[in-house]
Amino acid sequence: ASCRREKGFCCGLGAGSSIVFFGGEGIHAGQAGLGFVWGAEGGGTWFGKALITDFLYGKMPAEISSKFDDLYQLDKQKVIKYVYQTPNANSYLASFSKFLSTIRDTSYAQGLIQKGLTDFIETNIKWYPNYHDFKCHFVGSIAYIFTDELKAVCKLNDIHVGKIIRQPIHDLLAFILRRD
């Protein structure tokens, strides 16, 4: 639905990340992601892992670390318990990406956002040799919340941005109803 009937890419940037190419008639699988443990570049789990790692290793700026600590009161044991001993570790990690939006105006957050989105582009979009020939549409909360940063990173990489949709279900339903 994001591409309508035009050839193009649809990238998911929500809790995780994904990409497919729509060839005008059907969807063609893209770069197979490695899941939230090793991949999910640019998705909420990637940002959550990065924030937690920086916090636990003391790499977060002091003021931001203090806010993070006040909000989450994390330690290594708590993180390990949630990630390795409870279900839905990906959702747990992705939940920390909300914090990123609250500090988005800081240079620390901007650096992290740029890195995550750039990693997604380098790993997934640029995997296609002709990526610059088609529009790239984005769906998901991370794409929507960080629209400005996403557009800037795409511009730097000669990526033509199409739609950016937070929840694609409404557009998908409208597309299906118009098609029939």
C-alpha cells in the first residue's frame, strides 16, 4: 500500500527493521535481517540496545545518564534477567527507544539516531545496486517519530523518500478497498 502501484521499496522501522521491494505486481524479499539480537539496524530494539549499552558502560553523557537512571533504575543484572530470562526481549529492548525521543535535541541522541539510520541504509537499502532509481517508503513508529532525521540521512545517501507512515494498516485497507 505504501508504494501503491509504483515500483519501490518499503522499509519497516518499528520495533525491528525490514525491507522489501515492490516490483509493480508483487513483493520481492529484500536483505534478510538478522533479527533483534544481531541486526534490526535502525529499529527500536537497536536503539534500545545502544542506549542500555551506553548507560551500563558509562558512555552516556552524565546529564542524560542521570535522566535515564531516574526513569529506569537499571543495572546489569536487571537487564540480563529481562533479555535472557523473560519472553519478548525484543519488545523490552524496543521500549527504551521512547527515551531517545525525549532527548532527541541533544548531540548524543542525534549521533545515535544518525548511526542507527545510517546502519539501516548501509545494510539494507544499499544492498540493492539500483536503490537510487526508486522511491523508498517507510512505515513504523521509529520512521515516523524520527522523520526529520530519516529524511536528512536519506538525502545524504541519494535515497528518494516517498511516504512515511506510522501505522500502515489504514493505508493498506484503503488500498485494498480501492483495488476491488
